[in-house]
Amino acid sequence: MKFAIPLAEGKLTAHFGHCEEFAIIDVDGDNIKSKEILVPPRHEPGVLPRWLHDLGANVIIAGGMGQKAQSLFSEQGITVVVGAPSEEPEALIKSYLNNALISGDNLCDH
């Protein structure tokens, strides 16, 4: 399983499309195998879903994401979790894997 988490200053950012970088984390079972920090391509509709799909991402953990973006990720076969807290990527993934990730309201209002 491969996770993509939008970051600002090393933690999950509330606004998915305006992040500075992504943590791309490969997980085997309950263990983090590798972590890469990548700068995304310029934000335009549909670019990030294709880019993250090409990187092999299966799950996006986000604070907020618009409905259109969520649909585009779904079309790429990528699960979207919204409303996650601003934490470090490893903590978010551990919580997700333990079915303890607190997610809630989409922090994006568009």
C-alpha cells in the first residue's frame, strides 16, 4: 500500500491543492518501508490525481479536498480520507493502519 500526504512544514496541510510537497510512503503490512518527499507539479485540475496515480498511491490522507478532486481520485482508484488532523505523516499512517485515524469534516469548503 502506498500513501500520499500533502505537507506544509512537515505536517499534513489543510488545503490539499496548495501543498508545498507530498510525503509518499510505502507500507508493507504494518511497517513503513520507505518515505519520499516530492514537490508536486503545478496545481491544475486533474494533474495531481494522475501524478499520484502514476507514483502508485492507493490512499490519500488529507485535511480538506474539494468534491471534484475527490471524484478525480476515485476515478484513478485512489481512496481519499478527509478531515485528518495536522500531524506528521508517519503518525497519520500508523493511526490509519490501526483503524484509529480521526477523520471528520472535510476542511475544504469548495
